[in-house]
Amino acid sequence: MSTALSPYTVAQRALAKAVKIEQAAHVAGVAEKMEALAIRAKDVLLSGDAAELKVRATRKVGVLIRTEKEAGKLPKGGRPSKKNRDFKIPVSLAKRGVDKNLAIRARTFEAMPEDSFERQVAKVRRMAAAAAEGDREIVLAAKADRHAAAVEQRRQREKAVAGKIAALPSKRYGVIYADPEWKFETYSAKGKLDTSAENHYTTGTLDEIKARDVASISAPDCVLFLWATAPMMPQALEVMQAWGFEYKSQVIWKKDRGGTGYWFINWHELLLVGTRGHIPAPAQGDQWASVIEAPRGRHSEKPEVFYRMIEGYFPNVPKIELNARATRAGWDAWGFDAPTVEAAE
């Protein structure tokens, strides 16, 4: 008779002995893989055991993170005080096997009262068992509950960010929506016909746009929605970085008719998204599609639908439009064509 321990028992014992963050994180990862294999094998008992072990290991990660912080080894920002660090830079959580999602779950579970956590364990076991049994109704209901909780959590984060911004001594914005006055260099005078931007509004050089002090009106937690045409993409990324934002994603505006272009006739523009701080992304399942179709209006005018998208994502956060051409309820406006100027330059 074999005396070898099962992988589950080995992982269970490893969790009991874990005294370091990376040790508990490793067990959480092993348990997650074990749960997935058990579900595929339709092993109801093991799927529930593995799911429970994953949750308990995740909570222990949270406990160990809190313990290190309280000991001054892992304070806010991940860098210990000079008094406690012996002048050594600590290894980041990511390098210790704790990614952002695991860290969030770990802190959430660690903060739960004991009875609430045990209810969570029971729920996770039921869901894993239902998945192994192929009970789709239970699985879908659990996913719906998780999505509703994620939506509410995201809503609360957006409100919290809005509150922090409003509390600052000088007004700052959590949403900056910008359509810079790009000056596109054409190959010849032929390119400066009626389609040229310079015939419709005052354009600025790249250096002028980059030098704009957008940082002074940006909240610590802020998102930038920055318009760019296809040929101006590299310059737009330069501007985003100069203004203090990190590129995250983009959405395409597909127009109802084409415009100009050298390599292609452009039927689209790009709305780039960049962030600074910890502005919350949309809850999973609530994101808009990355391609939005809308008709063209006046030269450089952007469709109403993009305002609605931003307002849906950030209903409470203070918003400003740079290079605005009209006022909009709930927004401040800045720019050469803006009817009013309500934000300090």
C-alpha cells in the first residue's frame, strides 16, 4: 500500500506551515490549479476541498501582508522605513508571487469577520461542487452575484475617488477629456485645402501641447481620454506621457464616411485612455465595445456618444473638457473655442 501523500494533503500541510507571503501565495496557486483539474475530472469532493484551500490560502496571504506592514517591513508603497529596512530595498509583492488581483482578494478576505469568511468558504465549496457536477444554474447564479458585487464595489470606488478630489483645496479633475489642436505636417501645399485643420481652428505645435500644465488640474487619481488621428498616434502618446499619464487602452470611432489620408482613406479616429494613480476601471461586463460607430459632424466635432460613455463610467468624478467647443452640464470647459473658462490654466 502506497504511503505517498496526495497533492491536496501536501498543499494543505504547506499552508499550515507557511510563514511567508510567497509560501501562502504558492499554495493558493497550487489549489487553484487543483480545483480546475478536479472540475474537469468531475471530482465533486476534491473540487470543493481545493476551492476551500484556495480561499484559506488567499486569506493567509492577506494576514501575512498585514503582519509585515504592522512590523514596518511592508508599509504603504511597499518600501519600509529606514529604521526597519536596514537600507535594503524589499522585494515587491509581485516578485513574491502576489499579483494585483491576488492582493485585492487577500486583503478582502483578511478584513472579513470570521463568520462572514466561513460563509464565503461554504459558498465557494458549493460553487466548485456545482461546476464539477455540471449544475449550470447554480454556477450562473453565483457568477451573477459576483458581477453584482463587483459592480457595486466599482461604484463605491468611483464615488470615493470623487469625494477625495472634491476635498482638495484647489479644484482638481478625475476625468480629463482632450482633443488637442494637432498640427499635421502635409507633404505639400496640396494638403492644405479645405480639409486642413488650420483652416478651421488655431493649431499648436507638439511642444506647445506637451508643455500644457495639465498636471496642475489633474487629481492624484485621474483618467485621461485623449483624441488622436491615425498619423498622430506617436505624438499623442508623447503628449500623454508629458501630461503625466500612462497609456492603458483605446477605443475606435468608426465614422459614416471617409476623410483624408496618404496610406489609407481614414474612416476612424482613436480615443486613447491613460491613467495616473488608482482611478477604477469599469466593472467586468460593463465595458463598452472598443469600436463605436457614429456619424461625422462639423470639422473636429466629436460625437455625443463618447460623452455618454465617459459619464456612464464616471458619474460622480469632476470632469473637464480641454479644447471644448461647447458647454455641457456637469463638465467644466477650457480652450480657445470654449464659451466659458471655468478651470485655471
